[in-house]
Amino acid sequence: MKETDLYGPVKAFFEGQGYEVKAEITDCDLVAVRESDPPVIVELKLSLSLDLLIQGITRQRITDAVYVAVPAGKGKAWTVRVADAVKICQRLGLGLISVRFDSEQGLVIIHTDPGEHKIHKLAKRKSALLLEFQRRVGDPNTGGQSRRAIITAYRQDALRIAVALRDGASAPSVLATSLEIPKAASILQKNYYGWFVRLERGVYAIGPEGEAALKTYCDVVEALAVRTYK
């Protein structure tokens, strides 16, 4: 089993509660947002561990609504372990979720919800999390992934620019307007991924690494085309 196996059932559970859910937002495995409610963060791990609890506590700097989620075990040993874990999570103000995989969809069990605590929130981190959530097109990641680079809103914008440049070189101002990407000039000038080539002042083209990226992230490019240009 992988951490990513937990993402689908937990995402479906929160979507059933009226949340919009996306993965890997500013290092958080899963973020759920519903209207004006505080954002919900869920960290996914394969076992109850000190590292998981520390990760959950760290996320409380952003929001009170933090859960940790693990696969459900079996037998008396699991029953005792989860009962102890509930006590610890309640003391820490964390919610605890387990996922049973007896069915294809996976059964999500809420053992305890997040409680009140007095940890100082970092407003900038909360703002950054919500901004990234809003700017991210669709949900191109899977919570807990590690092998593939995270598809951030910035990377999505860079991919959209790369797609546009396949039709020919262009100026940043033109791309900013046509693609509605205000930071197009900055993305091209900084060229963080090495995808673009500056032909002359104010004119950019896609480079070999950009062409390769479009193949690597062809699924993301296709999804962006469907959502952005429909």
C-alpha cells in the first residue's frame, strides 16, 4: 500500500460533505475548502507515528481543522492502538481518520474531530495556502505523492505559456493578456524550469526542455486545455 491509496477515499469523503478538495497544496497532502469555513488539512501516512503527529501539529500553524489519516488495522491490537491514538490526538487538537479498504471505494472512519487549541496561526501561510488552492486548476496531484514533481499553480502557468509558444515566439505582454497570466513576464524572465529561450529583448520561444516538459506533463496539459479553454 502507498500513501496515495488513502487520497481517493478521503477526498471523496470530504467532497461528500460539500468541500472542494485538492492535493499537495503548499506541502499539505490534502486541502479541503468549503465556502467561508476554515480550510481543512489532512496529512496521509501509512501508520500512526510520532512523525505524523508532528506533521499535524505543524499544520495547526495554518488552521485549526487538521486531521491525520492512516489505513485501518484489524484485530484487538488495532482497537487498542487507535483508542490510545484518539486520546493523544484529542490532547493535541488533531482529528484522526482511518481508512478501511474492505470495499473498492474505501471506508473513511472519523475517530475524532479537531479540537480547540491555542497555537499561534501564521496568517501568511494560511493566505499562501488559500491563494495556491484558488489558483490551482483542477486537482492534478495525488495526496502523498513523492516520485513526480508537484504540479503547482506556477508550474501550470508555465505549461500554459509553453503550449502557447509552440505556435511561435511571442512577447510576455501578449501572453499575459491572451492567457490571463499576470506574471507571464516574470515566469519567462526567471525561466525557473529552463523551458524557455530568449530570442531577443521582449521575445521568447519554447526550448528543447520545454518541449520535453510538455510530453512529460501531457496529462496535465490536456486537463488544462479542457478546463481553461473550453
